[in-house]
Amino acid sequence: MLKRLFSVRFAGTKSKNLLHLDWIEVLQTPGCALCCMAQRKGQRYAEALLNEAVTDVDQRDIWRAAHGLCHWHAWMATEVPHSAGSLAILYADVLRHDLERLTALTAAAPTTRRWRWRHSLAKRLQNWLRSWQQQRLCPVCHLWCEQERLYLQVLLDDWQAPELAQAFAASCGLCWWHTLRLVEQGGQHTHLQAVLAAQQVHMQRVQDELQEFIRKLDYRFGREPYGREADAWRRVVALYVGMRGPQGSEGPLSFRSEGKA
């Protein structure tokens, strides 16, 4: 199973320690730590999926039900070396299935009982649209949603470990979306308030630097050199929409459809 490659379900202390180490590492990178982790894990999973799903019947069924990958992960998959053949085979299967359904919808009306055919067509069109609106979550997004919960749990459980709290304090923290996910998941957790307090410090710093950036837009202070506030305008955008993906900003947005799958 592909999920085993990424140890989605952790039970032992050893696995939790690996997640803990992942946190320490990713907190040293710019931007939201979980957005960065999502990109890393997404790239690894997309590569494994392309290598194995072509010959895995279960994965092919999942791929077909999801109509392939989401915008972010589909373009990410095109960057995987030697991915052309796998993408061609997997999407050919999806396209064949979708064309069959579309062909049935566009078939010529019978010469008799056309009114009944039109009524039936309207219902079939509604069902066709509903199948797209209620399609399964992108396979990569689905795996990440499971992993994301585990990473958030480890952040809360291990917060009293000095190296984790210190790494978080020295980082850029989380984006708003992942802050909301943290609250949603850890509403009753003992350490939630402490983690939120640390996140508040990050947000307050962005606000202070944003105000300094705005101040220097005034012609009276335009000759003052920029410091850390030089990219505050970009960081506040990332705070609200998450880290920009390799092909656009659709990455974190794709995870928001989890409850609609």
C-alpha cells in the first residue's frame, strides 16, 4: 500500500519521535511550517503514486473517482522526472470514463417521445453535475489531511519539549488556515493556549513590521532604509492564504475541501 510509504497511522513512540524531528527541521524554513510540510509530502506522494498506481487496481479506482489530482498536485506531478507515461495512462483512464458519460448525455434524441427524453436528460445532467461536485478528494490531499492531523497532535503533545517550543518561537509560525486547524483539532488540549500564545507573537510581529513598511511609504520617511519589514506585505498575504505552491497558490485551498469529499 502506498500509505505505508509515508507512515500515515502512527502508534509507537519511535514514529512520534520522527514527527517531532520533522517539526524541528521544517520550523527552520521560511513561511508556514505546515504549508512547507504539505509541499514536501505532496511531492513525495505524487512521485510514489505515479510509480505504483499504474499497476495498482485499487489506486486506479481511487484516481478515477477523484478525476485525477487537484490543480496543485496535478501540476506538481508534471514536474516529477519521467512522469509523462504514468500521467498519460492514468488520465487516459479518467478521460475514457468521463467521455463515456458525456457521450450518453449528448446522444441524439429518439424520434418518438422526445418530451420524455428531454425530462430524462435534465435529470441525467443534474446527476452528472452532482458527480463532479461530490467527487472524491484528490488522493494526495486525502493523504496529507491524515498526516496533518498527526503533525498537529505531535505539536500539541510535545509542546513542553524545550527544543520544539524554541524552534517554533524562532520560526515564522503557522498561517491562519493551519492556526484554525490547530484550534479545531486541539480545542480541549492542555497545551493549546500556550501554542496559540506563541502563534500570536508571530502575528503581532507581522503586524508591527507591516505598519513600519506602511510608514515608510510616506514621502517624509521614504529615504529611510528598509529592514525586516521590507517583505512584510508579502508575509501578510502568505499568512492568510498559505505558502505559494510551485504552480500557484492553490495548494492549501485544496485541503479545505476535505469535508466535502
